[in-house]
Amino acid sequence: MQRLKTMLNSIDHKGYPAYKGLKGGYDFGDYRLGIDKVQGDPFASPSRISLVVPQNTHAIPKEFYEQKHRRIAVEDHLLRLVCRESEPFNFKAKGSGKSGLIAVSCPGQEIVERSACHINAKNGELTVRMSVGFPANGRSINARELGKIFCQFIPEIVHHACCYANIDAQKLQRAAVNAYLGQNRYIYIRVEGVNELNDELLEISKLSQECGLEVFELNQAKNKNTTIGLKKIFIA
């Protein structure tokens, strides 16, 4: 962080192109900031940054992202949190054009894999990509305002939206369960024999109960050709 502050002080009030020298990575202790793309002027498309939060900082349990379908749902939930936590800081830093813009690609209704938020299942690193309007007065750098964004606003967003201790764990778990069940709230479970429940069904029942969901067994049908049966489960 100190290296970034020093660089900001050195370019304050210079012409806007001097911002290009900030491109690179910076260690903020709990996470790493990457300035990936710097806009050409304050009226151009905003700059692109990335925030890499290690597993020992966000502390999200591994079972939430070890399986792809759960990981995507958890990423979607975290991205919505980042979007919500970013809103109060949007344009709070002042300047010309897009100065002070802080935005993420907020998801719609569909839960799909997005580059704006990703958890590396191998090492647990959480990466969030954002757009930031680097502040200027006219076309002169306002480094003090950008310092507010990087040293005050972004750490608050990371703290409140990306750390397991500060988010609603039950809602995060519910997102993972809903992903497990799929978009259709009916799910067929293969079981060995009509009366036996396999591990998958037991896991659904356990997670659903923990999230306050109810599981209703509607019917079961035995496959005439094999000993494999089907159970149709409705998740309320």
C-alpha cells in the first residue's frame, strides 16, 4: 500500500497520461490490488482493476467451492454483495468525467459463471474484477481522490463483501444448496433399490434442513430392467 501512496503523491496534478505508470500489482496485506488497464482520459472507459483475496483472508469454507456448481453459485452471491457494498462509494471521489466511478458487472437473474468474480478451487484465491474511474480535475490527475478509492473505499468493500466472517453465512449456504438442486426445484435421485437413500440424497436433506428448506418425497419408481430406482424430490 505504501508504494502505491508514494507513486500517487509523485504524479499528483500532472497530466492524466501519468496514471499509466500505476499499472501493476500492489500488496495490501489482506489482499492484492492489480491495476490492469488505465483509461486514457477521465472521459474514456474506466480503468480496470482486480482484487485477489487469499483463502486465509476470506476464510470461505472449501466445501462451498470445491464442486463447480456450488462454486458458481457462491461466486454469484459474492458478486451481488460486492455490487451492493460498492454502491455507496460510487462517485464519492470527485472529479471530471467518470472520476470516482466504482462499479462491477452486476449479475441478472441467471446464475452463470462470470469473470467478474472467481474462486480458484485449487488454492482458494478469490478474484474480483472492477471498473474504477481514476479522478481528475479537467485533465490533471487528482491523486488524493484516487488514494481515497484505493486506501479507504476498496478495503471497506473487500472487508464487508468478501470475508466469510462479515457476510450472512446462511444465505451463502442457501445459494450453494440451490445450485446443488439446479434451476428446476424438482430433482430425481438415483438410489440402489426403492427404499435406500444414497449419499447425494442424504446431503440434500441435511443441507436443506440447515437452510430452512423442506424436502418432500413425492413418489418413487422402480426401474424394471435394473435394481436402480428413482426418487422424485420437491424442494420447497
